[in-house]
Amino acid sequence: MKELKKIALTGIKPTGDLHIGNYFGAIKPALRLATEYDARYFIADYHALNTVKDPKALATHVREVAAGWLAAGLNPEEVIFYRQSAVPETFELTTILMAFTSKGLMNRAHAYKAAVQENLQNQEDPDAGVNMGLFTYPVLMAADILLFNPDVVPVGKDQVQHVEMAQDIAQGLNFNYKDAVFKIPQAAVQEEVAVVPGLDGRKMSKSYGNVIPLFGPEKQLHKLIMRIVTNSQGVEEPKDPETSQIYLLYKLFASEAEQEALAKQYRNGGMGWGEAKEELFRVVNRELAPLRERFNAIMADRDALDAILAQGAAKARPLAEATLRRLRRTIGIIGNP
Ligand code: ADP
Ligand code: TRP
């Protein structure tokens, strides 16, 4: 009974290479969810424009993120998979939602506040480098979401505030028209993989330059793993696995038995960081090698990839059009198709 399934929706911004944090924090959980929900997953290319102003880079990132989802196992027959820019109804809905979004709400958004804070620290104008795309980011994201009436929005912790803003905006609009125009979507956060650590121990993030790319060549993977920052404990010293980046990353890729075996070696002493890194490389490459191969094959057939995205947009648009037709009537913009 496909009609009765609940809807899950999420997007990824194509602003750089996908990394292991994106894989465990966003892609894998979303694909697991897609077995249970009717999924709509998209590439948030207009969100990326706020920061990526080089056209070649933007086009490449879009293709790479699309190929990344497919290589990780997204089935475009099951999931409606599209580019945000190919669903122009998103932008009409954004305009409508603007009228229901207080400026104060945007002032409170974490990303904007962080940019202002940084400017103040550097004794710059508080809004230096802040474009309106960044300031109104949560409205565009609310439109992405509300356009498809999802029940759940799988996101990382950092995005929960944005989903809550989408709820606020939807509730304000529903209240005004005394009608349940929009379903109120819920954020779904994967607690068990809350934060994947990067090479330097901070959260793995493009903005920190501490990432392990998902699809880089094997040699690069090895080199990056060897670069993970460790303390100065000697080979013979017993080590605490739970405070070691190497071990925390290992847990994401290794079987239970492998995890136990490595933890034991840590605690017994006699194992240096170099050896632990080699073991980490072995399990990471075991999982990523087939993924990398699929990714490269998909990237090599540009037409096929574009066709998959076009087919996704063709499925998404009638749903988006239906939402807008209904909404235009509700708000009194009538006489449009
Ligand atoms: P980045 O921090 O590298 O710019 P994005 O903000 O583009 O990554 O994140 C895309 C998705 O991947 C989001 O859902 C985010 O929560 C998730 N994600 C990013 N980094 C991590 C991480 N280190 N651990 C877990 N999830 C992550
Ligand atoms: N803002 C999200 C991020 O930076 C990406 C995104 C855009 C998104 N629109 C969305 C996520 C709608 C979920 C739903 O990761």
C-alpha cells in the first residue's frame, strides 16, 4: 500500500567533495530510512550558490554529490531524486513563505549569528560578507521541505534549528488561514553517529579542512589516515581506545569482533599509532573501494547521470505543482494555472 507510506525528505548542499562525515551522518541514515518511507532526496544547488560562485565548481559539485548518493546505493526508481533548481516551484513557495517569516526569526539563525559574531571579533561591520541568500537560508530550506509535505526530515544536529524554523513558518501560515495547509514536519537526527571526528579531532567538516573524502584515490586515503593527529604515547604504553580518533573512526567501519580485537591491543600496549592507522586504513578501504569504483563509473557517464536527475525532476514537479495550486487558492492568488 504505497499511498499510506510516510514521506521522508532531505537535501545535501553541493559545496565540496563528500566526506566520511556526510556518509555516516547523512547519506547512510537517509538510505536506511528510504526502505521504510517514500523518500524525496535532492541536491540543494541554490543553497550552494550562496558560497560557491565559480560556475565550473558548482556544476562539478552537483554531479559529484548526485553520483555519491547513487554510488552509496540510492535507487532512483524508489526514491524521487532531483536537483532543487529543476523544481522552480521551490522559489515561488519561498516568496510566499517570506511573507510569513519574521526578520527576527532569521536574526536568530545559528549560521547567520556565527557570521556576525566572527565579524565582530574581527572588528568588521557585523554584516560583512553576509549575502541575503545566507540571511534568508532558512526560508528557502522551509520551501524545500514544505513543498513535498514530508513527515520526517533526516538531518544532522546542526540542521535541527532550520527544520524547527520550517515548523514555525508553516504554523504561522496555517494559523493565518485557519487551515492545516501544511503538515508540520519533524527532524530525525541519527543519535548513534552524531559526530564523525576529522583528522584533527574536531568535527569532520569541509570548513575545517580536516576531511577524509569518500571517493578520493586509495593513495590519498592512506596518506590522510597516516596524518591523523595522535598523542606522544610510545609503542609499549597501554592506550585508551575511546579517546583515540583512530579508534572512533575504526568503529564506523569494523565488525564487532574487529573492534574488540583492536580495543584489546590498545589496552594491552605493544601497539604503536602507526600500526593502528594501518589497520584503520585496511577497514576503511575495504568499505570504500567498491563505492569508489561505482562512483567513478557513474561520473564517467554524464548523460546517464543527467537523465536520472531529469527523470527525478519529472516525478517531483507534479507534486510541487499540486502544492502550489492549492496554496495559491488558499492565499487568494487566483486565476493562475
Ligand atoms: P560540512 O560540515 O563538511 O560543510 P555539510 O554541512 O555540507 O558538511 O553536511 C551535509 C550533511 O552531512 C549534513 O546532514 C550534516 O549534518 C552531515 N555531516 C557533516 N559532517 C558531519 C560529521 N562530521 N559527522 C556527522 N554528520 C556530518
Ligand atoms: N541546509 C542543509 C545542509 O546544509 C541542506 C538542505 C537544504 C536541506 N534544504 C534542505 C536539508 C531541506 C533537509 C531539508 O546540510
